Amino acid sequence: MSVSDDERRDLRALAERLAREAGAIALDGRRAAGTSFGGDTKSTSTDLVTEFDRAAEAHIVGELRRVRPDDAIVGEEGTDDTGTSGFAWHVDPIDGTTNYVYDHQAWSCSVAVAHGDEMIAGAVAVPPVDELFSAHLGGGATRNGVAIEASDRSDVALALVGTGFAYAADVRRVQAGIVAELIGDVRDIRRLGSAAYDLCMVACGRLDVYYERHLNSWDAAAGELIAREAGAITSDSVGGRARPDDTVAAASQVHAAFLAVLQRAIDASPGTS
């Protein structure tokens, strides 16, 4: 069954609403907490989760169960509902929880929906700076309702690159080794701490490239679609289809050159093969 453009637009509008509402819940919680803020841990002692991650996800899940009860839902904070409609929602209520806890602004709420194996609509809200990025398949990408485009950067040596690191210390060490090899081949490297926001940064030209491994579906689902609909090329690190455990998004004219320098960095870095 194909999904019409009108339905993709409606799903995009729903993703926008849910991302905004969940983001507002999280922002209100953060403001109320002030400096007295804590949370639990998940996969490692540095992988944080707060009551507001859970509250924001609960709001999204409750709304989806109300308006689209037959859809599947996969959420970072434990939601795993099997649906029957062929649609699946990928939800990250607070992407960048460490930033959120430390009161840095680079955290976001990401909501995306796939039909089969194709992402068709998504939104990323960034409440601290009042930005909402969204896209639907074939419909372009926007920031606060205004169309956005990826940069026209063509020289990889002048590309501003974003990346991120895993929570496991041994994996971070390997990732840092790749950064050390890569940094001399590009303009500079940024690490914001929210994969969804980083991908939107590529979409609007604030970054020329973003790459990361070891993400989950909810981290990249909306942002990858938004970057692609803004004209960026997305892939894995060897040019295949982008996937959560290996994601590259780059301005179209610099994508191929970046893959080449990234592969050289991977090959030269200790601990990688």
C-alpha cells in the first residue's frame, strides 16, 4: 500500500505537534528543576534518563495510542508496541539528555514515522531555542515553517563537521582516535551532543557534514529524513544506505570527498579495522 502525499503531510503535522508538546513538557520540567537536578542511568553510568524523558515519551505514546491506535511505536525510554497498520513511530523524547541535565541548549525532541522500511515524516523540536524542524518524503524540509537547504560547500577541507560519541568508554576512545585522524582534513569538528539536532544543523547549513556510529533508530529517524529532504546526501560511511549504526549526512557536493577522508581516518585510527 502506497502512502499519498496528503497522508504524508498529515503525518508530518502530527509529528510536529507531538514534538512540540513533548518538548514543552521537558522544557517546563527543566526550568522548574533549576540547579537541583538528577536522574537515573541506563546502559552505562554516563547514560542518563530523567523523569521528564519518561513524561515526554508518555505524552507522545498516549497521543499516538489515541489518534493512531494501530501503529507501532518504538521509544527510547522503553515503549515497544507492535502495530498492525504498517506504520511505525520512532520517538526520542529528549535527545541529548546529558545536555538537558547540565542545562546546555543542544537537546531536542524527535518524532518520526516510517511506513514499512521507509521513513516518511518527522519533526525535531529544539525547545531551548524555539526551533522546529520537519519534513515529509518528497515535501522538502523546514525550520519554523520556512524552507531550508543544506549548504553548497564543495571543498572538504573547508567543511565544518559534526559528530558524536557513544556512552561506552572503550567505544568513545576509538571514536576519538578517528576524530584525531580526521580533524586535519576538514575545517573543524563540532560535538553538540544531540544527533537529531546535528542532522538538522546539516539540513539548514549550520554544519556541512555530520557523521556518527552506534546510534539507535529514534536518534536519527527524523533528522536523517530532514537532512535528506533539505538536499543533503545521506549514507553509511561507505556510501550505502544510511542506518542508525552508521550515519553520514553531508552537503551534496562534499559528500563523496568526505567519505574518502573518513575512510582514511578509520583505517589509520588505532582500534579500528
